[in-house]
Amino acid sequence: MSALLSLDPAHLIALYGYWAVAVVVGLESMGIPLPGETILVAAAAYAGATHNLDIAFVVLAAAGGAIVGDSIGFWIGREIGLHLLPRYGYRIGLTEERLKLGQYLFLRHGGKVVFFGRFVAILRTMAAFLAGANQMSWPRFLVFNASGGIVWATVFGVGAYTLGTSIDRFAGPIGVVLLVAAIVAGVAGFFFVRRQEQRLIAEAERALPGPLTRRPLTFRRAHEARKARGP
């Protein structure tokens, strides 16, 4: 780990090749703040300039690292976050009602968060954990996680391979724009939820009746819970 934190991406690529890409991207996806996108771009540009690496394997390493790392982050969220939040969440204002609201919102929009979160620096380290903690179903998570990882690795990998290091001129601004958009959307969503909180909590209770669930959520299970509860 210390080597990953102290060495620059170019040095890591020269030393470890595809493994550097897979490990750094995987650790970032688990929640460790490492430069996953930077090492993907650097490895792809290096492959295009020197042909010492095969771009197909660079993309495969990045996509594989993203999928595996996110999967581990998901299960950490499922096993740890699910136990910690109901127990200690009230200390930061996360009552059971609000935790259920989070599950409901993730049930409706979790796929978008997982897929597009792959393209936003901050969400890359958090989306999988949040998906697990909010009981997103594993098959649904896997579909959006794999799709996002493959598209992200292909877009940035092939782009860097084709354009070389000049893709940094585009990747940087694109990342900033997406980050700003994510922040704006997050702030807008926060104020919307706060203003509509009671209505949304009631909607979440109708969709997910009963105590806070510790089982993976699906629309079918929510429908069955409503039927079991009755009108």
C-alpha cells in the first residue's frame, strides 16, 4: 500500500504494468482515495506511445479492477454500514425514518448513482458502499456496476490511447464539470428532500412497510410487503 501511495502513476505502470492499473482502480473503488482515473489514462497513453502495453488489456484491467473493487465496497457497506447506521445514525440525524427514506430513494435511483458515479471522482469511492448500506439488490447493483466500469474504462482508456497525454486537456475539464454537476445535483436534491421530507417519508413507508429492512431490496419485494400489510 505504501508503494501505491508514494509512487507516481508513470512509475507504477513501468514497474507493475496491468497490475498497477487493476489494483489502484480496485482500491479506489473500495473507498480508498487513490488516482484510479489518472493511472488508467497514463497507462493507456503509455500503451499508445510505446506499445509496451496492449490497450485491450489496459481497459480490461481497469474494468476488472472497477468491478471487483466496487463489489467489495458493496459488501462492506452491506455488512458494516447496515449495522452501524441503524445503531449510531441517530447521532448525526439519521433516524430510522430517514434511513428507510434512503433505502427507498436508492431503490428508485440507485442504478443511476452506481453507473454515473463511476465518472465522478468523489462518487467513485462512495457509490458502492452506499449501495450496499442502502440494501440495493446484488443482481441490480452488479448490472449497473459492470456497465459503468466497462463504459468508463473503455471511454477513458481508448480515448487516452488515441489522443495520448493530450486527453488530460479533456479529462480534467470533463471531471470538473461532472463533479460540479454532481455537487449541484446533490445540493438541489438535499434541499428538495428536506422540503419534501415528510411526504417522501410517508411514500417510503407505503413502499417499504414495517421496520427498517435488512434484506436486499427489489420492487417485487416491496410490492409483496405492501400486499402482506394490506390496505
